[in-house]
Amino acid sequence: MKRLIPILLATSSLALAQAPAAKTAPPPPVPGFTLVPPPPTYAPIKFGKLAVDVQEKMRFEVRDNNFDFNSAINGPQDASWLLQRFRLGLGYDVNPWLKFYIQGQDVRELGGSRPNEIGVSAAEGDDVFDVLKAYVQIGNIKKGLSSTIGRQFLSYGDQRLVGPLEWLNQARTFDAVKLRYTAQKWSLDAFVSSPVAFRDHMWNQSPFLDNDEAQNDVFSGLYFSTLFVPINKTTDFYVFHKSDDGNASFGPVLGDTSFLTFGTLWKGDPAKLGGWDYETEMAYQTGEVSGRNLSAFAGHWGIGHNWLKNSWKPRIGIQYNYSTGDGDPNDGDLSTFQNLYPTNHLFYGYMDTTGWINMHNPQLNISFSPTAKLKVMVDYHLYWMANTADAWYRVNGVTRVRPVNAASTSASSFRGQEIDLTAIYKLNPHTAIQAGYSYFMAGDYLANTGASDDAHFGYVQLQIDF
């Protein structure tokens, strides 16, 4: 595999699998049916068969107690910083059935006291201009059979399990081979991939290209998206497979990782349901994680009402998210749901304290648009542990809020509450401003395991796309 894929990727080092995707200010709109890409929000820059896209994004953040919930300690996360991202992409349409695309990206974290290495102390860090995408597309993705070969984003369904994580400054990309068949009312994707590691002053590589990489992460899957249920925007079914050489996230490495995720996503169409919408996504996992027998489940259920004829487009909804945790770290079995490669920032609180792992999360969601350019969202979250014998995992699925010990296993399961206020203003098709404030009210679990001070997060973001 590691010898075949570099040969395939070499053909795509110029590369585009499709015209550059439409850009919107984060959080991006939750995608529904995957058959046809969303229309662009602005006219692309065209020079004959050559297309050019440019993005500049800056986000100023202020965080306090987000990681330790302890006002007595001023850690590297209790600070403010400016995140900067610049992208330049070039696409070339040889003909309707052959397209190339390459996109470079430069990201920086300015100010604050976090290390400038990506992932260290949760820093988004620096990565001097590097390759974010580089792929070739053969065929028409809107009809019939097509293939996308090279470095690319993967995004499926609502991104609860697989998404590009555009909120993160560097985002997430894969070296992948993807086949798609698109019919009138359904599409099927088949892919094999590996996640790219971002490293400053080095070419970013995945295990496909890095022969010195130890983990050998491979992620593959089938995703079937349909329009067969008349009242639904989409009705999807999928199976994903993840394998690697094992890691110590759940204790000593006992063997390799190889497990399957079987799931389905249903999304109701408010235009066909009298303004009501609903959505559900459920996934079951089985296999092995670092030599431990895996059996885990996660579910999302939501319902809402949209006032479609009101000029403010108000919506009010409730939802509930759940995923299993492990009850015994020493029995050789594992029930901790594996969150794969999600865009969790969209779903479980903008403070990013929580992944779709070992949790109960009921929510109240309110949104409205006072003008055509302004959207306001208010979200209220409650959080509980599904199992206090397991850890509270952050959005990356690895970092633990508190260690698992005698205090945590006997603690209350109530983590706390979060309120998110978000506003997005589109000045024009090219420019958007987003601002938000989040307040986390610490619960009994934190009080029973250590410091339990409330946390705050605020930000202002400017994004410009051409």
C-alpha cells in the first residue's frame, strides 16, 4: 500500500478533483445530501480554463479556565491570541472530465503563551506555507462515475464522524483515493485514505507518504446517500473502517487497531413537513482498538420548527446526543465510542470541551435572521458523563479533562452547562464577520474531582474569500 499510493499521488501533485468548493464563514452550513455540491456564494476568479481562489481568515480569541476550570492557575490556555490563515488555490479544467487542483496554506498563531507547535498544549500553532490539497479529478462528480486522487478534504453527512474541521486553523486533510458514482436519486462514495499530520518547517505528510511514520493510520469507507424517502433531505447509510498499529490512549498497547463503524443519517425537510424538521444519526462500532475488543454506540436525535414565512426565519429546536463510555479499563474490552475524524465544534458547544464520546448532551437551539445578512444563534447545553469509570474526553477524542482515578469514578456524572451566543454577518459574497461568546457553568463532576471554576470563551473572526 505504501508503495502504490505515492505513485497514484504523484499523478496528482498538480491537481484538482473538482472546482474549488464554495466557502462560507465558520461554522459552515451542515451539509445534507451529498450528490450535488452547494452552489458557489460568489463568482470564482477565472482566466480561461484556469481558476484561482484566495482566502484570508483571522480570528482573535480570549479564553479563561477552558482547560483546567481553575482560576487560581494562569496556564497557557488562559490567554488571548490571534489565529491567521492564508490559502491560495489554483485549478485547471483540461476538459469537462479532467480537472487539476492544488491549494497551499499558511497558518500562524500570534500572541499568547502557548507553544507554536500544532497540538502542543492544544495550540493551533504555526505551519509555514504547505500543501493543503493537491488532487486530480477524472469524470463528472455530478453524474456517473468519477474519481478523486490525491490530497483532499473528506466530508460526509453532518460531519459528526468525518469532516474537514474548518474551525481549526489548519483544518484536516487526507491523502486519499476516492471513487464516486452519482445517479439521479443516490450517490455512493468508496474511499481509502490516511490523515495528514501538520508539522512546521517540514512537508506535511500522511502514513501513505511517510515511510518513517510508526502508526500506519488507514481510514476507508463506503457512504451511500439517497433521496428515496420523500420527506427527507437525505437518507444515508455508511460503513467506515479504521486501522493502525495501536496507541496508549486507553492503557498499554495490547495489539493493533482495526474496527468498523456502521451508521445511518436521516434529515427531514421542513418544506415538506409544515415547517418541522427532524434528524437522527446512529452509529455502532465493533472490532479492536489497540488490542481491546470494541463494542460501542452513539446516537443523535433532534427536532425543530421553522417559521418559513416569517422574514426573520426563526427556528427553535431541541436535540439529544449520547455515546457510550467504558465501564472497566482492565477487562480487555472497550465501550468508549471512537469519534473518528469529526467537526465536533459544530455540535457540542463552541468552547470545545466535549466530543461525541462518553456523554449525555441535551440541547436547546434557537436561531433567527433579523436581516438577510445577519444570523444569530443561541444554544444551551447540559452535559453528563455516560460512565464515570471512563474519562471526559475533549473534542480531539484523546485529551482528558480530568484523570480517571478513585475521585472521578465515584464523582457525580453532571459535568455542567454551557451557553453559546453566535452572530454571523455577511458584508458581501466575499466577506463575513463572526463573533461569539460562550460561558461554561461548572457542575458537580468538576467539583468532586478538583477545581470547578466557571469558564469563558470569546472571539471575533473575519474571513475573506475570492
